[in-house]
Amino acid sequence: ALVSTRDPVYGPDKVTFVGFDLEDQGHTSGVWLAEQLKDSELVSDVKVAFMAEFNAPYSQMRSSGILRALDEAGITYTASEIYEVGIDLGVAIDKVKSYMLANPDTNALLGMGSLSSPATVMVLQELGYDPGEVKWCGFDLAPEVVTGIQAGYGASNVDEVFNYGFYPAMALYLRAKYDLVVGDLPIATVMVDSTNIEDFLYWVDQGIK
């Protein structure tokens, strides 16, 4: 068997897990964010806003990892509750825009999912913020996210989704031919910003993002 989340009953000696830890993924984003804040000498009383489609395990775990990285970097902050923006991009943009207008002292605006990420970076552009004026990062590479990254607004955390096909196929082959369970198969995540976005455009054009 293969699963995309760790099985609560059967360990890696029985069921292969292909994927990554969402809190670790958030931590990777948080390390990047901490570096940006320090470069701007924003290290105390930083106002952090989390936007997500839903207040769900994925957004809780990612945000927890981000805050852990800020703690490790010695940055003090005030973090919002996860602000739900829904799954309609137009509605999400309006909700994020309303939040930013009501909270103009926000220092870091973070999208926790594939829709909240484009919504947040689009709002920064629509409201006239200069790149880097409000720190931004998100997840995945939607077209609007790519545009925002190319314009210098921030970065997005992406994973090697193409390996979700390759690794399971290899694991199934080994199980069928040799009765060998390969254990956990971690998928790496990486921060994509203006310095390396061009390396990822091929995959984005293929719909692999």
C-alpha cells in the first residue's frame, strides 16, 4: 500500500509514506521569512498575518512551522489568527484587501495554500505596495504567484510533485517483485524567489507546480 499521509496504524515497515511534513514545510518558509525580516531590520513586534482557504490542519501546521522559525531566529511578533478567505479567488482577494486596509501596520502577509497565496500577492500589488515593503511568501506556483515572484514581492515554497508518481511506482515495483517495503519516501520542498524562479518555469508551463 501507498499513502500520502502517514498511516496511524501501520508504520513505514508496512505502508510506504510518500510526502513531506507540513510543519517542516512551514519551517522552511519561516527560515526564509526570518532572513528577509532581519535584512530589513524588522526583528521586534513584527505584525504577521496568516491567510488560508480554511482554518484546517494544513494551515495550522504550516503556520506553526513558520512561527517556530521566527522564534528560533529571535524575532518577536504578533501573529493573527488564521484568516479564512475561502476557495473563490475573487472573494479571497476582497477579503485579503479588507484585512490589509484595516491593518496597515502588517509587516508580513502569508498565504497558506494554493489559492490564498495568489490572493495575498495580488493584493499587495493592487494596493500599491512596493516589492518587499510587506514581506510575503506563499505555497505552490500559481500563475499569479509566479508573476509576483518575478516582480520581487517574495517567495513561495514548492515541492517536487513529479516525484509523487515516480516514487510510488518504484515502491510498488519493489513490493511486488521482492516483497520489500521501502519505508518513508520524503519529498523535498524548496523556496522559489526572484533568484531562481526561471529554473522552475519549465515545470510551471507543464502544469507541474
